[in-house]
Amino acid sequence: MSTDGQPHILAIGGGSFQLNSRHGLEPSPLLRYAFDLTGQDRPRVCFLATATGDPAERLALAYDAFNRMDAEVSHLALFPMPNIEDVRGHLLAQDLVYVFGGSVVNLLALWRAHGLDEVFEEVWRAGVVLAGQSAGALCWHSGGNTDSYGPELRPLKDGLGLLPHSCGVHYDSDPQRRPLLHASVGSGELPAAYAADEGVGLHYVGTEFVQAVTYRENAMAWRVEGDGSGGVKETPIEPRQLK
């Protein structure tokens, strides 16, 4: 659970893990920040890789990375069937749930088919810290944009909606992201958004954005709002630097 018992979400634009030639996936300072939000020395962490189909190699890499952070680690898979009998009870017993990236459209469809949309709202309200990157960041918001449908990005308008904002991820690394988010927010197709560059996390307490954090120099977060005339106002947010 979170240190204060309140609902916390850390939505990461990209860069939760860094590739290390010796160790594979190396947890970034953003993961340590998510761990710290739990207030536990050895938190119970459950991760989901369903957005990429629960592949065995991804699960193995994730276990290796999380175990090097001194945690009690488990995973929830939905392929070919849930690997945990009492999914609700298991998630409620965690301190942190982390969601990997992949197809947010497929992820949301599967979650809804298994009733996880309602479970995650209960888990969040109970104070379990929710975190994830890319699809694992978009899913908690009302919407954003995604390449789940193909290489040309399209708006996503049916996120879980725990957060009433839209979300932009990979904001400085994918040239399609910024203009599409601007167009979608400016037209009213999506609500106002928070966006994150690579290596930046957006921290929410309840539904309120409280700060951005990063381990990259010059990486930024952004607030994107409609200006009332079909355009947008984009305001930079200076992230707090993590060590």
C-alpha cells in the first residue's frame, strides 16, 4: 500500500528499465521512486506483461529485474488463462502493481473481458500504488494516442478513466505523438492532457497531478489544454531530478 493510504499512480512516458549488456533489464530510478511510494522496505510487487501477450521471455526478464530491487515479486498473466485463481484478492494484497507497455487497446479489451477494469478501480482506491510505462501509463487515463491499431497513431478514447485526463507518452521520441495529441485535445475529442518525455514519470495522488520526476537531463513533462478556439496551449513542467 502507499505510504499515506491514498491512491497513487505513476504514469511513465518510457524508460522504466534500461538495457544493461550484463544484467538485461536494469531498473531505472523511476522504478525506485514507485517502490518508495509504497513505504515498504521489501514491497509486494505484481507485474503484468499482458499488453505483449504475456511472453515467457518478458516474464523472466521482469522477474530478474524486480528481484534485484529486493521485492516479493509475482505476476498476473491472462494467456492462455489467468495464472492466479483469486485475481482480485491477489491484487488487493500488493503494495505496487506495475504494467508493461505494448498494445493498450488489446490490454484494455482483455482487462474488461476478465472484469479487471472494476478490480483495478477497487485496488487503486484501496491504496495499492499503480505504475507502468507506455500502454501501462495510458491505461489509467481517460485517453491518449496509440499505435495499437498500426504504425499511424490514432486517438484512444476509452481508457479506464481512473484519471480524468488524457496522457501523452514517448513525447520526445515519436514525432507523431505531439501533433496528434494537440489535434485531439484542441478539437475536444480528448480531454486536457499531461504528457511525458522518455525517462519521465507523471505522479498523481487521487486524480490530481502532483509532480513529474525524471533521471534524464533536459527531459520534460507537459500540460496540454484546449484554448477554446480549436488550438491548444502547451505548458512545460520541470520534472524533479531523481538520483
